[in-house]
Amino acid sequence: MSAGPASLDALNHGALATAVRAGTPTLGIFIGMASATAAEVCAAAGVDWVLLDLEHGAGGEEQVRDVVPAAGSYGVPTVVRVESAARIRMGRVLDSGAAGIMLPRLNSVDEVAGAVRHLRYPPAGDRGVATYNRACRFGLDPGALDRANSEVLGVVQIESAAAVGNAGEIAGLDGVDVLFVGPRDLSHDLGVPGDLTAPAFTEALGHVLAAARRHGKACGLLVADGAAAARRLEQGWSFVAIGSDSTLLAGAVSAEFGRARTSSKPH
């Protein structure tokens, strides 16, 4: 007998983690507008993943409940950037069906090691156990508990000179799948705010990419547009975010209205 429609859920079941660990390049977008509709629009447009930003975005944890199924209705997984490395924050997000967690503002190996324990159930970690949530299909799939430790994608941000210096050890940790550079934070910490061509910044990028490669881990970063993403993919970056819902919307509106106003000027 068929499992029926219930098998067609909004969960990724580790497909994103499997692809990333296999070295498959993926492209995503940050969701900062706290809108499930915005996430669905991006999913419909063909992104590989959406990243719901709870650190700098307009919404909070309640958006996870709506964004995961909205993007998932197009087969697109949701990664969530949590606002802190607190165990309860990651557990709630994962229980809601997120495919992975992005961890910001971690600088040391010990900090990262402690944080990634929250992504896994005991004895490998200390994630709280429950089955009446979306991740376990509301109790209909208790076996999800047995698969979860290998299905969750762990993304650690490299946003400081200290984190760059520790990138090799961080990449070597079990549970870390992606080193993800936060370009603006890193440029500020390096003393070259916003200058992504400064030697200090480009050298740091090269160091992080090499560290990830040595340990067979993916490396990612945020870029402004598709052309920049293409260049980074050619360089070996494989988990690349192209802007955010708000920046791409603002850019498109500004460009189109600018064209209209320029063409309508009297000759």
C-alpha cells in the first residue's frame, strides 16, 4: 500500500547535506524579510536553498514554521542562521524541519565544538529529543530520530581574524560541513571595512578556502550578484549565497524605475 500524500512533505531528509558533502556546488539566497511568501518566490525562481536569517533579518523564530514548508513545497530546503549558539535555539529550529543551521560569530575551535554538539542527538550531541514536531512528521516518523544526526547540515561562519586563524582546526571538526565567510564582518574585523579587494581580505579568503579543502569540507560566502557567484564557483567555493530577498528586490525595483524615468525625460 502506498504511503499516500503524507510522504510528500516539506522536509529535505538530508539531501542538501549529502550534496554539500559530496562537493556539489549549490547556490542560495538569504531571506531577511520575514516572509514565507518571499521564500516561496525565491524557491519558485530556482534557488538551491534559502537561508532564513534570524541574526539580522526582520523576523524571529516564528518564521521558521512558515518558511520551511513554503520553500519545501518547491523541493527547496531551508537553512537557518540562528541568532546565538544556545542549544534551545538550534533545537527548536531543527524540530521545525530546517535542513541545516548556520552559526555566526564563533571564533575558537572550542566554541564551534560546543555549538555543533547541539545539532546532534545523544550520545553524539546534546540536542533535546521529541517526536511531535515537523522534523518527525508530527509523530508519524519516529525513525527520523535515527537519521537526524547525519542529515543536518552544519555551517560555521568565519567572520573575524581569529576565526580565519583557526579555520583549519574548525574545518577538521566532525559536524562542520561548511566554512562560510561573512564578508562584511570579516572586512571590518581585518580593518578594511567594506573593501573586498584589500590584500588582507583576499589573503584571508584564500586561507579559509585552503583550510576547507584540506579537510574535504565545503566553503561558502555571500556575494552581491550572479556574476560574482560564477567567479567564486570557478575558484572552488561551493556554497554560495547571492544577495538577499530584500537587496535583490530593491535592486530590481531601482533599476527598472531608473530606466523608466530616464527614458521619459523630455528630449
